[in-house]
Amino acid sequence: MYEKIMDRISYSDGGILSKEIIKKDNLNVTLMSMAQGTELSEHTSTRQGTVYVVEGKGVFNLEGEDIKMEPGVLIYMKANMRHSLIAEENTSFILSLVE
């Protein structure tokens, strides 16, 4: 499968968009695009995963530690870790979750 991620990025005015890229067996890969000023409140996932920042700036809080989101940053999360994020500008990232 071949995918040009940059061609799939779009932003909703003041909202969050998710676009499924891969959903197969125990792997889910989703492109998340958050408009400037949006946030995801603290939550957990039962699966481990990674966040890879494609564009934008924001703050990813993982278990109380703030991580600066900027292009090229890769964040690893174990299952059930508390996390939240705030988009300081239009920000897109690839979320990969595995069981």
C-alpha cells in the first residue's frame, strides 16, 4: 500500500478530524488533524501505540510530562498511560495502535 500523507491532511474550523489509514488485525493507523486551539482531554488507551508528528506545534502530556509536539517527534505510549494534548497551531500526527 502506498499513501501520501500530506495529501490527506485537512483541518476543520476549530475541530479535530481523524482519517483511518490502516485497520487490519491488531494494527490501527490513523491520521489525526487538530485545528489550532483544539485539545483532547486526558484519556487512556487499552493498547500501546505511537504518535508521529507530521506538521504543526502543540503539547502532548504523557503521565504528567509535557512533550513538545513538532514535526519529526515520535512519542511511544504503553497501554493504559494517561495522556492529553493541545494544538498550539494546526497540527497533524499519525497515531498507530497495536495490541
